[in-house]
Amino acid sequence: MRRIAMINQKGGVGKTTTAVNVAAGLARWGSRVLLVDLDPQAHTSMHLGIEAGPDEPGIYDVLVNGTAAGDALREVSDKLTVLASHVDLVAAESELSQRPDRELILRRALEPLFDRFDFIIIDCPPSLGTLTINALAATEEVIIPLQPHFLALQGLGMLLKTASAVRGVLNPSLRISGIALCMYEKGTRLAQEVDNDVRQFIASASPDDVWYGARVFDTTIRRNIKLAECPSFGLTIFDYAPSSNGAEDYGGLARELLEMTSPASAAALVERGAEVASQVVREAAADVDMVLPPDSIATTDSLSSSPQLETRPAATPDTVNP
């Protein structure tokens, strides 16, 4: 089971969009996924059409009132479950400040659920406060959604320092496992330069660095209006526009995450994913009024060649604007 925190203290970089659609992509390929909304803005919950009322338990009740996490879960689909947020969570930082071991509350709350899921993905608030520290203490991996802009790079250094401090004091197994480039415009020189800078920085890491061995994902998330539209309908990109660039990109990113799992576990997950692969293809076909012959449906042997999961080659110099 993998526990992943999606973190970037800079807002507007695609963090919540990535958390929701990667979780949905993993679920559609057969993984059992718990998505934890740890952001007081509750955008992850709203993205999935969930609005927690004052009498409905959520992540605030789990952290502050001691409600069992299992009693606050909401099922979105057969494989995707959400631990929802509410605006009340904004008060949690101050309410937890006097609690002993306040940085470990989330980890202890989630431990009874570890055996129920293949992935636990936590969407963190755009800050480096108590809630984010709880997420870092509760997980083993950090994925950083990063917009390829100069200011986004400036914030990356502070985030890496925070992760290093948490590993040294609270969670020795913590590591940065990946960086996902979002809102990517491959035809611009800036995106190419930031991409290269990040890859060189990761490659130069020493074994003691928390980001040692991190992967800059080959799949980049292109700008796509469908990704901006689907939250207003309470749907993931796979349900809203399954044939869009956004669905292709997040499908590819989910596939890369599966490939990072141990070979035996990845094989088992892909085999389970074969059961839903044909449905994914059918939905994409229906979205563009295509009719597929029976022999075109994906099978376990053909998953790796599915067009929705292939990554695109890097842009050539001819495509870079001066």
C-alpha cells in the first residue's frame, strides 16, 4: 500500500486537479484508492460533488473530535473513496496547536485503514502549516505538482527543506517520489527550460537528500479547458470528457504511478485494471460517437499499448517558440 501526499504551497498550480484525477485514474485501473481532502477550501470534495454538511463527519471531526476515520468515508465509486473536508477545517490549525504529538494525529487516524486500500492520496492545503506537517508524517511519498514557471521553482526549495525536516524528526521513511509538470505548454521556451532545470536538479541529488531518486514524470499535464470545466459538474475528467487531452494526460500519469509500484504489485493491479479497461475505452469512444469492433477492446496484454496511456515524446527544438 502506498501513501502519497500531493503538496505545493503555491496555489493555482494544479495540485487539487492532479490529486482528484490521479486518484480517479488509479481507481479506474482497478486500484482501491482513498482520497483525503486536507484543504480547508474543500476543493477536492467539491470537485467530486461532495458538500459535507455540519452534521456529517469529515476530516475535521477525525482530527479534532477523534471521530474514527472509517466512519467519515464517502464512496464516490466502487474503487474510489473520499474523506471529505469542510470550511471548519480552517480552525483545526489553532485547535491542534496545544495537543501533544499534534503532528501525528492524521497518521494514527488513518492507520486502521491501511489494509483497505492500495493507495492513500492526500490533497494538502497550499501552506506549510500543521495540516501539511500531518500529511508528511502520515505518508511515505510526496508528489509535487509543479507549474513550469520561475516563481514555482522558488517555492520548490522551501518545500524540499520542509520535507527534509519532517523526515529527520517525524518520518524517516519520507521521500519525494515524483514531480508532475502541470499546465504545460511544450511549445514555449520557458516550459522547456524549467523542465530541464528540474531534471538536472533531481539528477544531482545525493543519497542523503529527501528528493534522491525522485522521478520527473514523463507525462506532462497540458493546459486543457475540460480540466477547468469538470469540477463545476462534480465529475472527474474521465467522467466528464474521457476523450480529452486532460483524460489522456492523467491516465498516463496514473499509469506511471502504477509502474513505480513493485513489479508483483503492479502486475496484480494491472490485472485487476483489465476488468475496467474495456469500459474506459467504450466511454471514450461514445464521447466522440465512435463505434469500436469487439477485437479493439483492451486486454491485459494490450494495456501497455493503449493510446490513452502512452506518453508523448518531448518537444523538439522546431516546436519551441523564440
